[in-house]
Amino acid sequence: MSEQQESNRPMTGRVVSSAMDKSITVLVERKVQHRMYGKIIRRSTKIHAHDEANECKVGDLVMVEQCRPLSKTKTWRLIKVLEQAE
């Protein structure tokens, strides 16, 4: 059971697009250290996630988790909306 929960990997990010039906695009940013210079830099990844109730809007802060492939690009599912956009 713990192996399954470990593989779900919850991540938080901002919704950058909600134009699709039951789908959102989430921008996840992380901070990494540059290999040579040591400076902290931001890296970002765009994730397509399943939003069953179409509840998200652009700018919302959301938590998503990895799941089985739902389509060609969607392998994430919306858990909850952490913060609503104004």
C-alpha cells in the first residue's frame, strides 16, 4: 500500500490554462542549484491534469497527483484547489 501512495507524488502549481473540457494545464516551478555556478535558478514544467468538475480557473493554486494515463498527455489528476484566483 505504501508503494502506491509513494508513486502518486502530489505537486502544487498554478493553472495557466483551463480552456479544455475537464482538463487544465498546471505550471509547476522548482528551484535547483546551477551545477557550475551554484546559483539557485527556477525550472518549470507544464502538466496536463484531469479536472472532472471544471472547477479551476486560470491563476488558481492547485494540488495534483500522478495517476494512470487518461489520454496521450494527461497523466495527472486534480486533488484540490488550494487558493482561488481573484
